[in-house]
Amino acid sequence: MDIILVPGLWLDADSWRDVTPVLEAAGHRPHPMTMPGTGGTQSDTRDIGMSDWVAAVTAEIDRLDAPVALVGHSGGGNVAWAAAASRPESVSRVVFVDTVPPPPGGAVSEFDVVDGVVPFPGWETFDADDVADLDAPTRARTAIEVRSVPARVPTDPLTLDDPRRFGIPVTILSGGMDEVTFRAAIAHWGAYGDEFSKISDSEVVRLGTGHWPQFSQPVALGVAIAAAVR
């Protein structure tokens, strides 16, 4: 199976480097991506928005010319879901790594813009549960590998207008919630709960990790992805 790996904000293709060997060992062909404008300056990226990230993944789906699985981590889940919605006939499954399918008009989040781009805000700015399993060496190593993202990307609303997306099987790899807890929680998340409830084939798998399992438990993440795309 061809598996397109979409990183979250501030990450690039190399963030999957400890996950891809696990997928390859399971017989899959991983395709980790770096999103347009990642690490660029304001002048390089001022015109790049979420639609450009979605278009990049859609182009990769078309290039592979076969049913593919999409994996989106964190904000990359927004990208993966919109790309899948644009090619529902070509996507066998979407795997969300500690994130959920966004509704139409959904955005990632809002972060400070500095010098025309959104830099990594630092591990200390995230909730304790999200970073609890990142030890000091891992935090130090990854903090110098992260890259800025174009200013528009985190807040650009998604366009989702093809209802065929609800027929694409979905796996949620949740860091901390099991299936029962997750389904009870998302039912109270407004438009996000509505979007999820319309998906005809969904499953939830608890990873038992923080928000960045590709750094804290890459082997477990790779095994879980391989099991999901089966």
C-alpha cells in the first residue's frame, strides 16, 4: 500500500524518519511529505495558504495513480481530510494521528506570527499531557529540527463540499482516549462531532502517547498505522 504521510505544523518529511522503516518492514510504501513554504521567509510564503498544502497532497495522490492511504498528524489531519475529499475514489483510508476530521470551514488553530511566518512556539507552550512522553533529549533534538510555516496556513478555513468523503474509512489514532471515551467526547464538539458522525466506517485506537508519537514512540506508531491500513 502507498501511504502518504502528512506532517503537522512545523514538521517536515524527516519527522517521519523513525516511522517509515516500520511501514516498509510491513510491506508498505511510505511517502513522507514536506508542505509548501515550510521553513520559508515571509517573502517566500506570503501567498501560500492551506489550499496549497491540500493541492500538494492531492498532486501526490494523482502521481501515485493507485488507491492510497493518507496519514495526517495534528494539523496535517486537516490537510489529509481535504485532500481525501478531493479524491475520494483514490483514497482507501485516512488515518488521523491524535487529531480528528475537521468540518467545512475548520482551521487548525491560531499562533503568533513573527516576521511574517509562524515559528514553532516551543515545547513549553503545549499542554502537559501532550508533551509528557517527550524526554529532555528528544525535546532538545526536535526543537532544532522544527521549521516555520506560512502565516496563513494555521487559520485558513477548509473547503469541504463533496459528501463522498463520508464514505472513506477513517481510523483515529488517539494519544490518550480509548474508543468509548473518544466517541463520547466528540459528540459534544459541535461541528467536529457532526462531521465525525457522518463517516460511515470509523474506528478509534488508543496509542497511549502524547501528541507527537512519531518522536516518543515511533515504532508503536508505525505498527498502528500498518494495522489501520491493512
